[in-house]
Amino acid sequence: MELRQLRYFLEVCQYGSILQASRHIFLSQQALSRAIASLEQELGLTLFLRTPQGLVLTEAGKRMQELAKPVVDSMDTLIEELSQSSAVQKSSIRFGTTPALQFFIPPDSLLKFGDQVPNLHIDFFEYPFDQCESMVKSGELTAALINGPAVDPGLVVFDLAYRQRVAILSKDSPLAQKLSLTLQDLAGQKLISNINNRCYDNLCALCLSSGFTPNIHRVSDNSTVYELCSTQGYVGITIDFILLMPLPHYSNLVILPIADSELSYPLSLITSPSQYKRKIIQRFMEYCCTIISEKNTFLPQYPFYF
């Protein structure tokens, strides 16, 4: 039996679902299912009953949960104490974010903090938002900036800012005559965006509550969004801070804000409780909050032209 198996088991206990747990720890559903099956086979016990409503712990599973949690917690404490002991010699911070959020906390700003602290080394990593969150929880990352809110209630979370969703559309569109758009304006439109899974699910749910199913095409980059909005009449959905980045020249496009507050784009700085006990991490988080707040002062004027 491995510690990794116990961590996986406790995640499934928490979510009551292989699918939900696999998403949270950024592991495929098949791999997690195999890990749980292997653990049950090794122990010779059935830990979960598979029901239409999800996984239900057996009596053996409940006892396993009681015994496994302190083991995992103790190992986490051991790792933290050892890391703090080694930090006397040299401290390190592993910071993660998504590529889209580098505007708010660029790598060179983190290096400046490292220069202020003797024997501190900072590494910068780019991962999808959900992987950042799971890696902070597992200890693979010290902290991360994500488009929150964070799903895991056990993390230390700083909700820092809310940016606005905006729409990219042709100047010839009837919608271009408006000062701002609502969700209802998006009904019947060909939509395109590179939003992540969490934001996509939120958008779809909001549209459904407004009485329509969005016709949305998802792509991996903003460049494709601009091109299809310009040439094929799509309405793009993105975030206002892209307007601070170099934009291609499309004379036939305009950007308008989407007024619905439910579509705001939150930014959250996260770390684990064990990491936040370290004074250097508290200083680092305060420094990041300051940097992000300074970057968050930009407010575009609409309509915004390319």
C-alpha cells in the first residue's frame, strides 16, 4: 500500500464520485478507478458500494477512512516540518499560474521578491487553473494565481479582483450599436471563446437560466477568436485585460462589455494552510497581493476598437 493510494482513496471519499475526484486531482478517471480497485484487491475488502447516486462507503470503507486520514495528515506534517528545517539553509517557492494571468503577476516581479530575501529561490510554472489548485493542495506548488473561486474549501484563499467579460464582434452587427451587452443579446448568436471548463460551465448555466442554450464554439487561443469574429461573424467572449496586451489589427471589429455581473472573472491567490504557516510565505502572499492590485487598476473605455 502506498501513500498515494491513501490520498486517492480520501479524495474519492470526499467527493463520492470517481469522476469528480479525478477532476480535482488532475488524474484520469480510468487511472483513479484502477488505483481504487487495486487498493481494494490488496486489502481484500470492498471499500465502496457503487450505486446510481454515486459511491457509498461500506463499513470497511468508513473504518479505512478513519484510519487513513491521520496517516496522510501526519505525513503532510512530516513533510512540512522537514521542509521548514531545510529552509533554514535555503528556502524555495514554487509558484503556478495560467498563461492568461501572467499579465497580473509576471515572472520578473517574482524574481524581484526573491532578490529581497537571502537564500530564497523562486520557480515559476504554467498549468491549467484546476491543475494549479490540485498541485497547491498536494504540495507540488507553494502557491498559485487562478481564475477563482477556488473549489477546495481547505485552501487559504485571497480573492483579489473581478475582471469583466467582454464581447468581440463585427462593427456591422446590430449589437455593435449598443453600449453594453446582456446575456439575452447572446441568444441566437454564433459564439466563440477560449474560456476554460469552469468558466464554460458557468456561462452555459447562466444562459440556460436566461432561457436559451448557447451556440458556443471553443478554441485554444485568442488569435483564432479574433480571426473568426472578423471573417465569419462570430461573437467572441473573452476577458477585458487582454486589451492591455498587443492586439492584432482588425479594423472591422469592436469590443463591448457584457453587463451581467454573474459573468465576472475572479482572480484568486491560493496556498495551503501548512505553507501559510511559514512567515516567508505570508510575506510572499502579501507581496503578490500588492503586485496584482497595482495591475488591476486598468479599466478600458468602451466601445473599444482594435
